[in-house]
Amino acid sequence: MSAVAWKVEIDPRLCIASGACAGFAPELFVLNGAHSRPVRTDIAPDERALDAADVCPALAITVRDGEGRVIGPRP
Ligand code: SF4
């Protein structure tokens, strides 16, 4: 994956397993028992990852750009 890859994380302490992320972007997130996880931690830049971070009811999803800056959820 190139240096511009984004990183997606889900904090299992915050995730309430609503399934919203996996339902919204199943190519990026999978509901896995008590919480969801990213399908891959490193992804090509994808607006849907930001959208999912925005809709997560627990703000459990963090998206970072290729330089490590937090870009999702958006303020
Ligand atoms: S939307 Fe948020 S709370 Fe719901 S499963 Fe995904 S990470 Fe967990």
C-alpha cells in the first residue's frame, strides 16, 4: 500500500455493535461479535470511511490520513 494509504481503527471499548458501519460500508467494516472491526486497517483514500466515522453512534471509528492526522469523524 502506498504512503498515502489511510488508516482505519475501531475502538472496541467504544463500539456498541450497532452494525451501522458494516451496513453502510460492508467493503470496509465487518460486524464481528461484540464489536465491529475494519476489513483492512490500511485503505486507499475512501470518502465512505469518513462517512462511516461520521454516522457511528459511538464515535468509535477513527480515520487517519497518510500523515497520521485524524480526518474522521469530521467535526
Ligand atoms: S457504527 Fe460504530 S458503534 Fe456501530 S458497529 Fe460500527 S464502530 Fe461499532
